[in-house]
Amino acid sequence: MSYQQKIEETLSRSVCGGWDRGFLESILSQMSKNKKLSVKQKQTLGKVLARNTAEAQKFHDGWSETYNNVYKVDARALAAYHKQQPYYRNMAEDILNDRVPERSRFLRMYENKYSKKVLSQYRAKPKYEAGEYVVPRAGLDSYKHIEYQGDMVWTNKNRIVTNFKKRGGFILEICEEIKNAAKGAKRYKLLTIGETEPIIVEERHIKRAPKVSK
């Protein structure tokens, strides 16, 4: 069997995902252009093919049931965080595209200290509820701590954050995605008073608005 046939056969298996799948697709594209593989590429190719055999697929099939029943919900929460990080990005994309990740690599990600912090925040009860009136905490950074919706020009961003600092806003909804492995990383979509475009701010950067004394 030729290298091309071996690669195509391996790509037909669901066990082959993440970086391995991307590498094989790149090699296949290179071969279709009649470009020769380097010694290092051939060595890596051998390792990738060995990791994604028919035997590995059988093991993967058994893991698929366990993953879907036990880990899938948590996996999607972790993927939202890890898709922003370089190390597990490929696997995060697999998870978000409903592909079962490779078992050993997934479990390494799952047990990662940052993943544990992300899951802790994901499972934590929200401190604020939809409809609550909140204001920013001191030190809110309009560049680092606020997510703006859509492609917004700087002048509009500046107006919204300035208004938010002066007047606060109302929480529209609690976001599921956790993007930071830090305490208070639960995210809220809120609408600044006097604005029409919502923003997203993490829990640690907002607080309940003080009650006005009568």
C-alpha cells in the first residue's frame, strides 16, 4: 500500500483528529503536487500513522461512549477556553465541531490545572442575575476587560465604556463560555444605560450598583 493510500485510509477513521489530521491533510496536499517529503516529514508521518491504526480506532470507539456520557459537556466548556491557547487549540476545535478527541491527550487537558479552574468557574453559581443593575469595579480596562459586539470603531467603544463607567448597566444574560482561568471569570452580557449595543464583562470586573438613599 502506498503512502497516499495509507494516509487516505487513516483520514477515514474518526480516531484521527486534531494536529494529526491537519498534518496528514497537509502531507496529502503536498503529495498531490508531486513534492517530495523530507526525512523528518517521513519520520513524523510514520508516527502519526502508527497512532491512528485500525486497532486504535477500536479503542477510540469504546472511548466515544464514555466521552459522550461523562465528559462532553465539560469538554465543550474547556474547548471555549483552550481554543484561545496554542497547546490544545486543535483538539478544542475538534470538540467544538462535535468530534470525539483522542483519549489520552484529552485527559491530559482535562486534568490540566487551568482546566480545573475553568470548570470551577463554569460550574459556579452566578453572582448576578439577568436584570440586575451593575457598575464597573475600579481599574476596569476598556481594552482588556470588555468584549464588544461585532466590528465596532474605537470612538463607539470609547463612548460605551465611558458611559458604562458613569452610569452602569443592566445584565441581559449570563454567558456560558469561560475564557479565563481565574476566579470571577464568569461572563455577563449587559447593556449600558443609554446605549443600544451590548458588551460582555467578567464577574470580577463588575459589582452591584449602590442603592440610592431616599
